[in-house]
Amino acid sequence: MPAGAVSSQMAPASAVASSGSSLLSLAGDNPYFQAGFGLLGVGAAMTLARTGSIWGATVLRRRMLVSLEIDNRDRAYDWFLGWMAHRSSSAAKSTARSAPWIRSHELSVETMIERRPNGSSSVFFQLVAGPGTHWFKYKGAWMQVKRERETRSMMGGQQTGMAVPWETVTLTTLSRDRKLFPELLAEARDLGMRGQEGNLVIHTAWGIEWRPFGKPRRKRPLQSVVLEPGMGEKIEQDIKAFLARRQWYADRGIPYRRGYLLHGPPGSGKTSFIQALAGSLSYDICLLNLSERGLADDKLNHLLSNAPERSFVLIEDVDAAFNKRAQTTADGYQSSVTFSGFLNALDGVASGEERIVFMTTNHVEQLDPALIRPGRVDFSGLIDNASPLQARTLFHRFYSGGADAEVDADELEVLAHNLQEIVEGRMKNGERVSMAALQGHFIRNQPREAVTRSLELFKCR
Ligand SMILES: Nc1ncnc2c1ncn2[C@@H]1O[C@H](COP(=O)(O)OP(=O)(O)OP(=O)(O)O)[C@@H](O)[C@H]1O
Ligand SMILES: [Mg+2]
């Protein structure tokens, strides 16, 4: 750039400085300039007001509002969503209009399957607050509910193969209504627990913690599992005696735990009986899979010593976890729970905590004697294929008192007796039938055919 150009630009600048006062007076007279200054003033005032209002709102929120965050690892999370859904559905029933939050635009659906004792089931949908912001009124106070989902961080994925997004609900209300939070949560808990009454909750391991798996299932009546006479009662009495002796164990410094092993052929009712027993004692079940990916000795130890209160730890097919074939899966994955690690976890550190472990197997003869020694397994019982009497009892359970008018009670008695004799005769030839096979057969057939066609079921064992 030529030097002359610079000096020629400098000249007007000094000219402006020297004639500043004349310019101002010019601007004062010019209506356009006046409007510009006015606008500038208004803009500045608005910015100030906005900053002020944001600041005011923050102060107000800090001072006057109170928030409660619940994340989906907490049990209260499901209770709260269930409670909201319940409120909305009962409000919709009692008044023609729906509950306040139902009018919001973000909803999620929860599908529920209700199974009835007779085996039929019905499916219904419940609308719950989806991710987003919702409002509702509780005991005269307005509450804001914000449900947020963080899909980038997933929980539980690696261990279970199923990942759930991280979620939170944040409840916000006026400070003066903060006392309502505990009331609301207690109400939600009571509702949630009431829903579980009469139901069996099954937990599975998610990493190092136990979480309920699926919706609670309907309890199965203990008598519906037909075992060899006396067997069910024996196990039930044993566990009741154990539960009544907590102090006795504590006084003698014996770890308060008991192990049960139910062994026998497939489909004889081992799993069904354990579930029914848990239900009858109002216990939960913690299903532990020793071959699960990512489960190592330390995690197993943690899981076994941190099972939820009032629960049975159930380990199915214990033989499979440590036989060499099962230890390596098709894709070359090796279970990292060692047999000695498992034994140590079963022994655990001596603690006053109650622990009840149930194990099942189809091959008791393959179990290491170290596993079934007292202290690890205190009660071992054979749950076998159908005995003649079991077959007869199951037959009665299926058909007695049914709507089938074709067969009266007397004939049923004769049929049951015939079935008993068939099973007895076959047993002499070394042929057996499983209770599961009988159950399937009874479902498919009417009483008369069930008996005449029962011969097809038997297998040599
Ligand atoms: N003793 C029984 N009384 C009534 N029903 C039974 C009995 N045994 C089995 N069943 C029925 O058969 C099915 C399978 O039973 P279950 O799963 O309890 O057998 P299991 O002994 O655990 O078999 P597996 O060793 O293969 O695990 C269930 O639907 C159950 O209702
Ligand atoms: Mg089973």
C-alpha cells in the first residue's frame, strides 16, 4: 500500500475528532439518530431485564423450589412410575377428563400380562409418563415431573446381554411442599408392594448387583406341585425350623445359612417346587447362573453375600457349571468362576446374615463330594419321575371338579386308579414317566383318553 494512502486516510480521522461536538449536535437534531439511540437504550434495558429475570428465576428456584431425583437403579423408580400411571387411570375413571399429566404429549406404554390361576391370561396397556416434562397436582401442590433418558450410558449390558438406558425422573415442587415427597414415595411404595403381594419376584445378577427380572409372577400354590408323599413337607419343615433358629445359630457362632440340593431327572418338579416354596414363605428368588459371561470369583462372592433380604439363591444345574464341556462355550468363551472360588463363595465370610441356597441338578453322581458336604449342602433330596401315587394325585388335580360333565366323580376315581396301576406295572419293567410329560398329556386329553393313551408316555430309563 502506498504511504500516501495512509496519510490520506489519517487526515479525516483527526478531522472527526476535532469536529466531535458539531457531530453530536448534528445527531441530536437528526431524527434517525434519535431513534437509533432510543433503540439502543431499549435493547440495553431489555438485556438487563432478561439477565435480571434469569438471575431472579435462579434465585427463586434455589430458594423456593425443591427437586428430588430418582434414577432407574432405585426401586422407587418403578414404584413412582407405577403410581403415576395408577393415579392417571383412577382419575380417568372417576372423572370424565383424564389426569393432568395424561394431557402431556409424551407418553410411554407399559404392557402388562395378567395370568389367572386357571392359566388364561389377558394383556392390557398402561400409559405412563414418557421422557419429557409433565405436571400433576398432589394434595393441592403442583409438581413437575421430568423424565430423562440417557441412551449413551447403558446399564447391565455386558453381563446380561440386555442393556437398559440410564433414566432419571426429577420431581420439582415448591419448597414449602417438600414434606409431600416422603408421603408421595410411601404411597408409591405401598402401591408397588401391594402389586407384589401374592406374586413371586425373581432377581437376576446385573454386574455385581441383584435386580428384579421382569414383572413379578403369580405365586404357584405349593400343593400344585405333587411330590412323593412327605417330600415336600420334609423340605418345608426343614426350612421353617431353620428360620426359627436364628438366635440358636448366633449363640453358637455358626454361620446362619442352609443349603439344599434337589436332584433328579428332568421335569420332575424341582424348579417348580422351589418357586412354590419361595412363594409360600413370601421369599424372593435370586437366580444365579454360574456360567454367565463376566462372572468371576470375586463377583460371585459379592453376589452371594449381598442377596436381597428374604430371598433364596437358586443355582440350577450345578453339575453343568463345572463340567469341562460346559465351561467353554461354542465361541470359545471360558467361564471364569472356578470350582474352588465357588466353594469359597458358598462358605463366605462368617456373618449373621441369613442365607438360603437351593441347587438343582439332573446328575447328582457327577457332583464333587466337596460341594455336597454338610455346611454347603445340608439337605439333599431326590425328586424323581412320577410314582404311581403322584400320577394319580396329578390326575385328580387336573380333572376333579372340572366342568367336564361327561365323566362323573365315581368314574374319575376308577380312571385315576387305573392310571395308578398302569404306572405301577410299568415301573416293574423299569419304565418311567416324568411329571412334566404327564402334565402335558393331561392338558391335551380328556380324562378317558388320558388313561387309555398313557401307555405312549413311558420310557425305559
Ligand atoms: N411334581 C410335579 N407336580 C406338578 N407339576 C409338575 C411336577 N413336576 C413337573 N411338573 C410340571 O412340569 C413342568 C416342568 O417342571 P420343572 O421345571 O419344575 O422341572 P424340573 O425338575 O426343574 O426339570 P429340570 O431338571 O429339567 O430343570 C412344569 O410346568 C411343572 O408344572
Ligand atoms: Mg429345573
